[in-house]
Amino acid sequence: MPPLMRDKIQATVVTGFLGAGKTSLIRHILENANGRRLALIINEFGDLGIDRELLMGGGAKGENGEDGCGDPACGEEDIVELANGCICCTVADDFLPTITALIERDEPPEHIIIETSGLALPKPLLKAFDWPEVRARITVDGVITVLDSLAVHEGRFADDPEAVAKQRLEDPGLDHDNPLEEVFSDQIACADLVVLNKTDLLDADQLSALLAQITTTMRPSVKTVTAKEGAVDPRVLLGLHAAAEDDIAARPSCHDGEAEHDHDDFDSFTLEIGSITDIGAFIARLEEASAHHDILRIKGFAEIPDKPMRLAVQGVGGRFQHYFDRPWKLDETRRGALVVIGSKGLDASAIEVIISGPEGS
């Protein structure tokens, strides 16, 4: 590590599209913290603290069965959530006060991990680390971009070049930019390390094709690692010493030159759900809603009447996972709620009808 960086707190930015596996990756880091003092800043798109709950109780158990990471290095007070506002749009209002409060603690963290929302552009966030009051205390150890390998292989974020060229010839005045493609490209182009998650869903030829595809977007010398369920050795993820705040100009963005970006291309809403008596039918309704509406991501929790534990649900595209993540607490209301994220114009009422089912459960 360069001498000037030794006294600075390290920060890692974890970015990636909706459902790529950022939270799973961070949970794996927490489970293998080995006493290192960590702090987390979580930025969610929506008003339900799903990611914070998944990190604190989403299956990560200590040796004695306790919730959370099971290590005193990452207590509940070390997880800070910034909800309802993309971190790249609210740097001055939300992020800077939060990061300042962490570094001014009597015992500041050794490493800060920042999970951006799936819709965030990482480059504006990096610029915040160039602010004098932050730069003097913190260096960006690296930007890690997590990809859903199967989704990318299926071309979910790739336009048809021939079709776009044809449209432009027919109507040069049309705007053919795909906002999902821009977000995806920016996240890869800003990375110091790209994690190809869910590679167990691809065969060798598909993985080779995926690597060839993303190499055209990655910066020179950026490496890739493969993963299943976000399990990557923290020694690979932390300690990159990239000092990303020093080479922001070398990280190209589709939005370079813009004062800011917004999320007018996306909608999200929270759906309260009743008790679920048939898990299989519930998941089938979520799959149906995703198939008939332009839904990018569904995540949340459900209450099962005869179960002492809460059911966690996560879905991207038409693929859904569900598992019992932790027992209900004695002082909390047993309720179910989902965050639904999708392209602009989501029909919330129609989606609610499908998910709630004929009996409203």
C-alpha cells in the first residue's frame, strides 16, 4: 500500500444491476470479517429496508445462532441505510453526512463497504470522495461490479445494433438510448473488479461468450472472478488499493458532462401482503406478475401463519428464490411486504391483483 494511503480508511463501492447478488456478496464478506471493523452504507431504491434486513438476519448466523454476521466487528449500529433516494443523486444531502459521522467516531471503522442501489451510477459517488474533508480521511480501495451472469448472457441489457441502426436511418430524430443499457455499461466501465455471479447457471461455452462480451466494456487490466451466490474470498475483494478517487477521469460514463441523472425511467412501490398459506402458489403469482408486467425486481418478506420464521423472497426477471431467513421477533408485527421495481409506467393496481390472488393472500 502506498505510504499516503496507510493512514486512510479504506472504502469499497459495490455496484451492480438489480438482482445481481450484491447483498449476498456483502453477507459473505461479513461472515468472514475475521475481526476487522467494518461499516456498511446501504442505498436502496424504494421505501422498505429489505437489504438491511437481509444483511442483519438473512441467513447469516453466528456460531451460537445469533442474527447478523455473527462477528462483533459488524454490529447493527455499523449498518447505515440510505433509502428513498439514489446515492448518486443525493451525495451532498445524504452520503456526505453519513460518511462523516462514521469517520468521526471515537473508534472509526477500518473498512467501509458501500452498496449502491441497482439503478445507481457509480461515477458520481466516486466524485464525492474527492471532497477535501473526505479525501483527507478515506480512499476508495476499489469499485466492485457484480453481474447476474445468466441475465447478461441472455442479452437482457444489450440492444440489437442492426435494429438500432435501421431505426436511426428511418428517423434520425429518435432517441434510441436504452437507460438500462447505460446504467449497466457505466457500472462495468467504472469497475476495478467484476464479479460474474451465478456462473453455475452457465456452461463453459456460455461463460466464454459472456467474458468476450463484457471485455469490450471493461477498462484495460480490470480482472473478473466467478462466483455462486456471491461467495468470493474477501481477500480478493478487499485490498485492491485502486485509489479510485485519483483516476475518475479514466472511468468513462454515458453521462459524462451531465450535471446529474434521474430515475424517471423507473418506478417502484411497496405492496403490503397478507398471510401466505400456500408458498408455491404465492411464488407462482409473483412469476405471473413478472411475466405480464415490466418488472425488473421484487424483494421482500412474507408471513406464514404456522411458521415461527419469516419467509424472505427475492426475484429478478422470472427467477425467484425464497427461504426462511430468521425467527419473528417478539416485539415485531408479523406482516408481509414487497418492493416492486420496474420500468416507468408500472401498473401497480394490476400487479397487486395478481400477487394478492383471488383470496387476497
